[in-house]
Amino acid sequence: MQDSQTSETTQKTIEETIVSGILSAKIRPGTRLSENQLATLFSVSRTRVREAMMRLETRGVVHVSPRRGWFVVEPSAEEAIAVYEARRVIEAGLLRSMRAVTDEGRKALDAHLNEEKSAMAAGDRQRLTYLMGDFHIRIAELSGNAIIVDILRDLTARTILISMLYQSEFYAAQSHDGHCRIFEAMQAGDFVRAAELSVEHLDEVEMGLDLTTRPDPLSELRSSLSLPPKTVSPTPGSKKPQLQRSN
């Protein structure tokens, strides 16, 4: 029984370490995750690593390529649209269901927004990337619903992967202002307005993506060889996918 609990804890540690690496933008889309290397790092068997990878695959974070191994997903434009649509539905629904914010919750969100300000002032983009995603997870945590927290954490991780692929500019100030407006509505007890603002905020972020850009599969090797980035044009006749709005 103890061995079973230990292996389950190890698998969860592997999963959460990888997800945390994505949330902090340290692990990029398309990164290869070697079973041998992970087994060495976590002092476990390849079987335990494979089990963790399979669970991450069901969470939409990694995929397996036959004879090549495990890789962090590279979401397509269609998947990007679906992820943002899911986030709008979940986050707006969550906020509409809330009735109040505790003093502890209010202090936690206020402290988080101050961290965003500090990271912006320091120009720490990696820290900002993590904080911008974590704000939404913190709101979910206030609900006390662990299932929603887990779902939103995975969606946020996929959103960050999407941003690394399709976002050419980082609008930190705009995202921070959106967070502040949501928090102000929550403090005022107007959760319907907070839900509307969360949808507007996600719309703004999604509109900042260039979903006509196709990822360069040789980007890592190109960078290692100090070759210039490849500019990939949309295929003839292709159009930017229409963004579905949720009101």
C-alpha cells in the first residue's frame, strides 16, 4: 500500500513539475521530454515516468510520437480558439456563481496584483508570464472547487504554450489593467460585471494572437546554429480563423 502511494506521489510530482515549468514559460512548446532523463532526475523507473506522461497526455499537455518519444504539445490555431472559448465559459461561469470574497481572498488577490506591478517594473517577462496566468488560477482557488482549479490550471498552461507560439508582442500592462478591473468588480460584490470583464479580458488577449503563423519545427536547431528565424507565410488562400466570442 505504501509503495503504491509513493509511486502515485512521484507521478504527481513529475506531472506538476512539468506543468509548473510550462506555467512559468521555462518549458517551450515542442520540447522533448526524455523518459530516461526524467527517470534519472526523479530517481524512478521509466515505467513511472511513462505513467506520468500518459496522465499529462490526457490533460492535453504532452503527446507521444511513435519511435520519437514524448513532446510538449504545440497547439494548432483551431486548438487555440477552443482553449480560449473553454476559458471564457469556465471563468465567466465561475465568477457569476460567486457571492462574496473573503478578507483573506481579497488580500491574496491584492498582493498578487502588487507582484504583477513589481515584475513589470523589473521587466521580468518570465515572472510576468507566470503571474498573468496564476491570477486566474487564484480566482478559481477562491471558489474552493478543486476540480475547477485543476481544469483551469491545465487550460492556463495550454494558453501559455499558445502565447509562446502565436503572440509576437507581450502586452503586460494591458493584461494587468484587465486583472485590476476584474478585482475591483469582485471587491464591489458585482460578480456579473466581473464575469463580463473576464470575457473582455480574454477576448483582448486572444485578439493579440496571430493565428495565421505556423510554428517553425526547426526553431530550436535553427537557434543553436545561429541561423536567422524563418518567416512562415500563411498558405495561399488561407485566412485567419474567425474568433468565436462568448457573451
